[in-house]
Amino acid sequence: MAAIDVDIKAYRKSIDIYFHQLNYTTQGKKGVKILHDVSGKFNSGKLTAILGPSGAGKTTLLNVLSGFKCKGVDGSIFVNGEIRDKKDFRNKSSYIPQEFPMLGKLTTLETLRFGVDLKLSKKISTVVKQKIISDITQVLNLEKCLSTRVEKLSGGEKKRLSIGVELITNPPAMFFDEPTSGLDSVSCVQVVTHLRDLAHSGRTVICVIHQPSSRILELFDDLYVLSEGQCVYSGAVDGIIEAFHKAGYNCPQYYNRADFALEVASREKQGNFEELVENERKKYTSTFDNNQESHEELTYVSKSESPESTHKLVQQRNRKLIYPISTWNQFLILSRRALLCTYRDFFFAQLRIITHIVVGVLLGLVFYDIGSDAAKVLTNISCLFFFLLFIFFANSMPTALSYPSETSVFLREHLNNWYSLGSYFASKIIADLPLQIIGPSIFILCGYFLSGQPNDENRFAMMWMICFLMAISAQAMGLLAGAAFNVQMGIFLIPASCVPMLVFSGYFIRFSELHFMFKPMSYISLFRYGFEGSIQAIYGFDRGNLTCSDPFCYFKTSEKILKTLDMTEDRFQWDVLGLFTWAVIFQIGVFIALKIRLRKAQ
């Protein structure tokens, strides 16, 4: 990693983190206090483990210190003796959660390359960036899996890759939430050994660890033990037995010290628990008093870390570019990455195109050559309506199923200051366009001409426009469901919300037959605009008489068809506008949903 230290000069200064009387209470009517006046210090050059039973507040403490939790926090956090600036600290640190979502369609090398492009300045040469990637892969032993897609990596390889992605900017402070979870004993030792090497090179590395073995515990320098949101021990690993012994806890010979600490923290051992808590509070209270910080400065970081007196200064600092590359470059890189992932996704892209072809041909054969027959007008109307149904569900449901995992990747990368929400959102819209154009185009080419619709360029173009806008609206609705809800809720809400829109589409009941109180509902039905637009495209604009294969055809004139369906007016442009409006509304909903997710994550 020496080459990385030379090439990436930003944030080379080591970081010591000190916190005093931290409290955290969950948000809501019945807020639960999880952290109770915890204090401590994490030094650079040391690998520290946060240990404790389930529910002790380990992950909460990690989230508060890293800046991922802000609301409900009360206390003081200092970085190198100065009050922590949350945004500045987030730029200098990295947080690797227990579940580290990554794009499975990218290879290990591509994941690192995109990370380098997004996290490092454009001023850094390609040669230097390649050297950084090479150093990371060597240090973390990833050379053998560079061409392997992330979805096919082993658990240990994914953990090491997640570390490598965050090592790109050479952060002086790194937070890990249970980096050994789900790994076998050999992989656990490998991962923790890598973390120790990173810490001993001058970084501050803090890990939440769950029941480590004796071998793994020996790799840590310091321990911070939590119990019921209170600190019962902080210091060197070798000093824990003596500290607990002074409070009346005796560790059996040849006993795993980690297991002993967990049993004490769980109050399964007999001893003076209150003495442990009080000793830790006194230790850091005296240390804090020696820092000679004033009461006003304590108030400054309590609650929100930004009172009105200093909020303007923080805002001015935040107006500067906090991302390593410009918004335009973020957009280009994210678009290229999204297009690559889409191209490789068999379920989301390739199978979708195949399905559009197969269903288009099938519908064309089932409804073969009925589009110009006046005797089969009602059947042709059903055919057109089925076109819209397929376009909608073929584009909304796959998106609702696949997008939640991508949303997790976005949340992690954005919260670690990789790129802005606006850049990601714009790249997502652009990257989805090719698929939204290709799928409906292939489908309508197959279904339109096989079903015998008018051989007219203008009418085909209008029908294509309706199907294209329906696909955009459908995919945007799937994105909204995936961004706002989990997979189960998303795939339930899409069909459930479509039922009312289908009822008021004009296919099942004519608009003139609707009760007056339900007529406004037809104007907010997505399917009303799609169905009416397709009917106008096929039968509107003075099409004239249709050929009749029977002795008598009631719907021989297109005017009679439109009148029967209550679609006599030339409303095609309004139908296009209605579909476009729905697409915009859904896209705005996606942006808002992502914004809300970001706020909840903090």
C-alpha cells in the first residue's frame, strides 16, 4: 500500500477519535434509548474491536461515530482534538456495513475501476489509477478473481473486495460492521489480518465483532466492550482480565477472553457490574476535563452538531464541491456502468427482449390478420388492449424485482460521498432508455403487422409512440415501487394499484356509462390514455370504411367504432400528454423516494 500513500495525498494525516457522553435515542413516539453516556477513544495505528451481546448498541455506536446516524444523538465527538465536522469527516472516512451491496454483474476488476473513476480526481493519471488498483489487489489477495463477476465471488472474496473498494481513497479512518459474519474460520483470520495490516500502517480501524475466537482476538490491539448501551471496558486486549478481576469477575484458566467478556457483558457472571461502568465513566471524564474544552463547545456538538452561530460557516464549506469529480463526469461514468450491468443482466434485459419477441409473435399469430376486418373489430380491440397490458407488466414487474438491490448500492455509495443523487438519477433515466425503446419496438413490429393493423406509417408511428410511453411509465412505476418498498411489497402494490386504473380505462365500461362520481377517476387512469390513444391510432383520423368478410358488418365505418367506445373526439395528442405526465410523475416519485431513503439512512 506504499504506492497508494504516495499517489493519493489527500487525507494522509492520521485520525484519533474521541467521544464523550454519547447518547442515542430512536426516533418515534416511544423513543428507546440505546446508548447511555458512553465515552471512549479510538487511536490511529490500532485495530479496535467493539464487543458485546446482541442489543448492546455496537452497530448503533459505529453508526453514530461514522456519521451515519445523526438524529437522536446527544454528546460530543472530537477528531484530533477538534469538534467533528460530520461532512468533512465522512469525506475522510469509510464505512463498510455488514451487508455490503455491490453490483453483481460487474467483475472484481470493473468494480475497482469504476470505484477509482468515481472516487478519485480526474487530475490523477490513468497510470496512477491502475497502480492503485494493482496495489489493492495484491494487498488483499484478489489477483485470482479479477475477471470473476461479483455475484460469483466467495464470501471471503466479497469481504476483501468491499475493503478494497473503500481503500481507493486511502481513508485514515475505517469502520467495519461485523466483517467476519458468514465466513469460515480461515476466511475470518484472513480478513482480520488484512484489517490489522491496514491499522498498523497508520489508519484508525474500528470493527464491530461478534464472538471472535481466541486466534482472532489476538489480532486486535484494543477492545471496547458494551453492555446494555453502556461501556464496561475499553483498553488493550491484554488488560481486560485484570480490569474485570478488580470488579469481582474471575476468568477461568485457558478460557477464551472474548467469551468471558461477553458473559460479563450479558451479566451471566457474578461480580460488581456497576463498578465496571463507573470506572469507565470516571476514566474518560477526567480525560475530557484535561482537554479544557468549554461548556459552550460541548453544546455545539450536542444534539445536531451545528447551531445557528456556526451553521452558516458549515453551509459555506459545504457549498464547495464535496465530490472528487464533476457532476457531468459522475453522470457519464454512472451511465456507462449502468449500461454495462443492464447488458449483462439476463433476467432484466436479455430475457425481457426475448419475451417481447416471443409474445409479440404469439399475439400476432393468435390475432392474425384481424386488424382490417370489420367483422372482427371487437376482437381487434381486445388485441390492442392486450398489447398495452403486456407492455406494462413486462416492463414494471422485472424492474420492481431487481431495483431494490440496486437501491442498496446507491445508498451505500452516495452516503460514502461517491456521487450526487442528481447524477445517479439522470444516469438511471438515460441508461434505461435503450431497453425501453428496443423492447416495445420489437414487440410492436411483430404484433402490429401480423395482426393485420393498417399498413400506414403514420398509424404505426402513433401506435409505437403509445407503446413506448406506456413502457416508460411502467418502468418508472417499477422503479418507484423498488425505491420506496421492498420486493414483496413492490410486486404486490403494482398489480393492486393497476386494478382501479384498468376498470376506468374505457375497455370494460364505457365512459358514458360511468356514474358521475366515478367519471373523474377515468382522467387519472394510466390505461385510459394508453387504450384511447391506441384506438385513435388504429381507427381515428378519418380512416374510413373497413373491409367486411361477412354479409353484414355493424362496425364497417371507423366513426361508428369510435362512437361506440365514446372516443369520437380527436384526443390522441392529449393521450400522449397523459402518458408522458404519468411517466414524469412516477420519475419524480422515484427521486423523492430515494431522497426519503437517504434521510432515513442518516
